[in-house]
Amino acid sequence: QVQLVESGGGLVQAGGSLRLSCAASGRTLSSTTMGWFRQAPGKEREFVASISWIGGSTLYADSVKGRFTISRDNAKNTVYLQMNSLKAEDTAVYFCNEDRRRWPWGQGTQVTVSS
């Protein structure tokens, strides 16, 4: 059973940066397209970014394009999300999962951006 553990969230001022990590156990990430998702209060969980398992191709939601960067370290079985130029509307709980959201969700990591 795969377990995902997200970390790196926190409280940051608008314009600041955070780097999120997603560590997996129970399954290797090296052959899986991985994604980051987020859920703001009262809203549905939404796609943020994904990275393919081969070639490292990336996709981003329009709302974060140019500000967020997804990356992976297969040796560490970890996926990252570098978030720059944060905005108040980026406030949410951030989760990782395989890109089709088929694995059990982790607890997520809270990101709060103060304006």
C-alpha cells in the first residue's frame, strides 16, 4: 500500500516562496506520472502540476504557470513543488498523488499566503 507524505507548507507573505516535498513509501515513483493538487476551503480539489515518469515532461494549471515548478528525484522517491511569487489565492492544502488520483491521499500540507 503506497503512503504519501507531504511537507514544507507554512505561512508566508505574498510574493514569498515555499518548497513542498512529497515522499512516498510502499511504491516506487520512478515509473509514475505524479501530480500536485490543492484544495482551498469550500472549494473542490484542483490540479496544480504534474511531471511524467519518463522525460520529465511537465504540465501546469494556468493559475500557477510561470510561478511554480514541479520536479522529481527518483532516487529519493520524492516529488517537489517549488512555489514562487505566492499569492493569497494560492492558500490551500496541497496534496500529491499519481496524476489520475488513484492512490490513497496523504494528509496534505497547509500553505497560507498572507496579503
